[in-house]
Amino acid sequence: GIADAYHQILPQIRLYRPTNFSPITNRVASSGVEIPNCMLSHVFQQYFILLIITDGDITDPDQTRQAVVNASNLPMSIITVGVGEASF
């Protein structure tokens, strides 16, 4: 499903700078992901996968690091894919 979505949206994507990952990371982390109040149940209702496709270096590394730390206990994965000739 991810590959199909990628191919469908690819013609509309325009890569540009700055490359700030923290806003989207924070947005996905706050979009309905909740930790159950009762830790007896470790079953989450949703699992999020944030796929970031980038053509450059992260321009907000400190904020991105903090966003990832803040989201680290949530049911989500963050996948970053570098495209192009930049140093990743």
C-alpha cells in the first residue's frame, strides 16, 4: 500500500528547502495517538508510520531529535528516505 500511495502522489511532489522534520513529526505524534490510561492493556487501536522522503540535510536537527524523543513511547515508526545526491 505504501508503494502504491508513493507512486500516486509522486507527480505532485515538489522538494524544497528548508528541510524541517520536527513539524511533521510532532503533527503525526499528536494526531490521535494516545497511550492507554491503564497500562494493563498494551493493545493500541492504531499504529502510525511516518514516511519522510527528503532531498537534503535536516535543517532543524535539535527540534527533530526532541520530536523523535517525545514520540518514542507512541505506537509509531518514523522512516526517512534520502533521494538525490545530498549527503545523508
